[in-house]
Amino acid sequence: MSSTASGHAQLDPRLALPFPEAVLPVLRNPQLRKNVAHAIDVIQTKRAKLVLEKTDWQALRTAASAIRTHALENLGAYLEQFEERCTAAGGVVHWAADADEARKIILDLLRQENASEVIKIKTMTSAEIQLNPYLQAAGVDVFETDLAEIILQLGNEEPSHIVVPALHINRSQVREIFARRMGLKGLSDDPKVLTNAARTYLRQKFLSVSTAISGANFLIAETGAVAVVESEGNGRMCLTLPKTMITVAGIEKVLPRLQDLEVMLQLLARSATGERMSPYTSLWTGVTPGDGPQRFHVVLLDNGRSAMLTKPVERQTLKCIRCAACMNACPVYRQTGGHAYGSVYPGPIGAILTPQLMHMEYSQSLPYASSLCGACYEVCPVKINIPEVLLELRSQVVNQERKQLTRIFDPMYLGLLIANLLFAKAWRFHLAQRLGRVGLKLFTRKDEWIHSLPNLGAKWTQTRDLRGLPDETFHEWWASRAKGAK
Amino acid sequence: MSASVTSRQRVLDRIRLATQSCAKNSAGRAEDYAKLPRNYIRRSQPGASVRWELMIKRLREYDAEVVECTPDELPATITAQLTASGRHSFVAPVGLPTEWRSTGFQWKIDRGIDTSEIEQAEGVVTAAFCGVADSGTIVLHHSSNEGRRVITLLPDWHLCILRATQLVETLPEYFDRCLQPPSLATYISGPSATADIEMTRIKGVHGPRFLNVILVSDENVSVLDKDAVQTVSIPAEVGSLKGR
């Protein structure tokens, strides 16, 4: 499936194929799997080393989990506090109930600014609301400024990871994209040369485009500040040079106090990129005269989040600080990469976040895209019990399926229905055993193994043999033995 | 913007409804917040030399260049650094001490100068608010001797002067020093970098490619010498979260 310019059609949960089908092209693409495995190995090695040196790692996780839980339990009050402080500092706070409202608010703001171009800091939230294709269609040129996002935008590629979104693309593929789209001949595939090409490509944009869009890593209720964590300095460029800044942030991003960052910042970079701190963390509060954008807007996005707040199990999902440690640790993600999840949020967090953002109307296959091994929970810096949420969502999916009339054509449903009937009474079970023995006898070879079965049974025997049923069950043997003893 | 007002109400109503069983009133929130478990490390290990040496090690790991000097040696050390850089034009924040602006170089003092002028400068010299040794982080609160955010962003070379009293070991100790929450802050942990292509770390994408740090001891003895004779008292822990 091809994507539209900077759109994420393949990653729209409403259009995406179920995980088991979407994964097939990836499993047949050895280059992609190699790229993904390499990137993950590098991050995992760096992370493990830095986590080990932190003797209070578990205490930090416990604190982070408690802070995030407390913030979510009191989300309404903390959001209002953030709004009040940000507004007092000269910012303008907007509220968007869903993706469509957020997009419209942002486009309206850009129209007020007469902005025909906009520069962007990497933001997962804007990808979630499919902002880029919407703005492009409305005639606004969007320039991503994070190196990985540039690679994706110029190459018409989809993000496959929330921290290193182009990890599935290797250096020679980047060289090809840059050579073609930037018109650079004789470009080498040295990452240093490629990075420099991006620096040159963007420098003029930074200095001339007057409106920028960012996401937020954290919103601070106590001060009304916004925090953005990044590596390249493209974020600082966008936060400093334009006249107008628009930040789009999920409502869950709020922290009660500035000092809560002392916990979050120690966990975030170590978990995300295997660094002690990311090169740049920027904090700003509304508007500062003489320094940076003089017009500042925050769009607070709900888009399905408030529905996750009701029950503690699902609420955990919103503790996420988007570090991607769960996908780096996931044995499923390692094999499949991110695209198969059909969402901008892949991996274990995507498997629980996406279906809930979609109000359980789409992406129902994702809660099953896990072996429930628990590696994601173990590495999660805010202790989201992802396996627990996966199981809860699976039960919700099953409850949905129970209500569907078409279920009677589903072989698994029929099989379980019959099993339910047979297991309900002992005589039914014994009868089934006897009938099964007669039926299977036809397929059992001399070596007492069944090597091939017809129809549905073939799904088993295609890959392994089935032991033939014995002539007598244990029950039958026990009963005959008791008779003989008399 | 009546549509936004209704959206605000809609979103807040949804949140209120969903959290009605767990949300607390103002006093209850404060009480719950004070009880949050915080058993992580707050305080430095004793001895100023521990964090001093750790800071140097971390900065060098980031490929930053670090030199140490005493307060008396500072102006000469700055001059030596500027000379060694082979650069001539530098931006200075408006509050940078005059004796830090070495003679023989071209200085642009940032009284709201144009971006293009900053872009043309070859380097920038600033003070800092704090240094965090654990992560090798330089903290800027953008006061008058640290400058506006843009001046430490566009020039390719940044010389930052950090005093021993400004050095803490842990991130919580830095936050303890934020008695007034800063309205602007930038935490710099090594030069601009990316690993987006095959996880190969490349230094210098958009921010300054070169970070130089001068660490200035408290008095005219090096921190290391002084530590050998007496244990330097750790700066009082202020504004601690504990007990709130």
C-alpha cells in the first residue's frame, strides 16, 4: 500500500488490515527485519548499561508511576491549573474533543497568521490526528525538522517507531531518498554526510518560516510550562526562531509540579535512547518578551483519552511518557517492526493505546499481538502493567464478538460451542470420545500416528503429526479393572 | 470562539465524570501529593571533588572540551579558549561580566540583536545557572548573563562558564535550587546529536557542534586540593519536596 505525501494512510486504524495479515509482507522482507533488529539491539544495549548504573532505578519507577497515577486521578483540576497559569503567562489554551476539532483549531490559527508554511518538531500527537495531510490539503506546506521525520517525509515512508521513527530505513536507502528529493548528486551514504545534508536543507527554513508546531513531553500544572525533550536542536530552533508557536498535547501529559521532572527526566532518556539525558530539554512558560515566539497556543487534545480514565486498569495506559522502551523490549515488535500495528503507535503500548483511542471499534486484533511475556512491563519507566491491560482488552473484544450474529460462521466459535455442549455432561463427553475414536481410526496409520487430516484438521497435521487415540480411555480401563477384581 | 468553550466544557465534563470516584478536592490533592513515594536519591555523595570529577568525566564523554581554573585565572583561561578556537566574532549576553569579554576579539552584545547577526557570529560565551554532574548537564535559566535562548543555539561554538558552587550531583538537587520556577529553561547534555540513521551517533545537527566548559573553583585553590584538606560542605538543601 502506498502512502500519500506525508500522510499515514497505512497507519490509520480505521483502514489498517488486522495484525496477522498486515504482518505478512514484513515477515517476507529480510532487509527491513535486519534494519529493525539492528536498531533495537543498539538501543537495548545502551539502555541496559545506563539502567544498571542507576542504583535507585526501581525507586524512580515507583515514584514516576505514583506521580502519573495521581495526576490522572485528578486530571481535571491539574488541567485547569495548567490552563490558568499558561494563560496568565500570555499563552492561549484551546481544547479539542477529537482529532477533527484539533486539526480545525490549528488550521484556523495558521490562517490567522497568514501562514503558508509551517515547521514542525517531531510530535506523535500530530501524527495521531493526521495533521500533515490535512494541512497540506488546505494549502499549507509542512516541513518536518527532525532528521528521521525528514527521511520519512521526503521518502513518503511511514513511521515505524515512536522515538526513532525511521529505524526501518538503512543508510543507503536514506542516501537514495536525499539524492532524489534534495537534488544532490554524488551524495555518499556516510551518516555524517547525510546528516549535514539535512542541516543545510533546513537551515533556511528555520530562519525564514514564522510559525512552528510542536508536541509536548510534559505540561506543568504548577507553572503553566511546557517541556520538550529532543536531541538534534531542531526543537530549539522551532521553539526560538518563529513568531508563533502552536503546541498540540494530549490531555494526559500534565504533571502536578515542576519538581516532578526530577523523576521523569531521569527515566525518560535512559529508557528511550540509552542516554543519561537527551542533549536538549526545553521548558517555556507562555510568552517571554524579547525571547522566542511572541504568540503561543496550546491545543489540549482528548480524542478518546477521557474514556480511558474511568477504570484503573485502562487508566494505566495514560501514564505513558512515550519512551518506546516497551517496543524495544518486545519479542513481537522485534520480528515485525512497527507498520503491522496499523497505527502511529506500534509495539506493546500501541497494542493497548490504539484500540482504546478508537473506542474499541477498530484495531481489535492488536491486544492479541503479544505473547504476554511481560518484558514490556518490566522495562516500563512508569510501570504500566501492559499484559494486564492486554488481557482486559482481549476480554472486551471477546464480549464484542459474542454480540455479533455472524459469529455462527466462525469455526472457532462453533468449535467452542460444541466443546461447551460436550463438556457439560459426562455421558456426552464419553460418547464423543467413542465417536472420535471410531472417526479417527480411519486416519490412523500402522505406527499409531495420524499424519494427515482433511479440512480444518489439516491446519494441525500440515505442521505436525497427531497421536492416534488409544483403544481404551483411562476411565474405561479403570472400570474394567474394578469389574475384574470382583 | 464559542465552539472552543463548549469543547472545553465537554472535555472537562468527560474527565470529571470518569474520575469522580478518585478525584480529590484541593486539600485532598495536596495531601495525596505529599504522600507520593519518593525513595530515590536526592543528595550528593559527600565531597565536592566527587561531583567535580564526575562532571568533567560526563562532559568529556559528550566530546565537550573541559578546562579547570581558579577565579583569578578565569579571564586568562577565557582568552586562551577563544584563541584556541581560531574564531574571532562572539556573541555575549548583555549581563556577561566585562572582564570575561577578552580583548582582541569582536564582541556582539545581545541587546536584542537580529537573528542574522547572531547567525553570523562564530561563537558565544555565557554563564550558566547550574551544572548537574550525574548527567553532565548544563542548566540555563536564560538570565542576563546566560542570555536569550537564540544566542546559545545559532552559533556553532559555545563556551560556558560554570562555578563550583553551581555544581550539584543529582537532578533532584538542581530542582531543590529552583526556589523561583524559571519561566524559561534549557538543559544541555552534550552537543546537538542524532542517531536516526542506523543508530550511528552523529554530533552536530542543528544546535552548536562544539561545547566548551570552563569549571571555576570556589576560591583560589583547586577544588581537588581543597577537598584533600577538608570536606567541603554540601550546599544546603533548600526547598526540598520532603515535608511538603
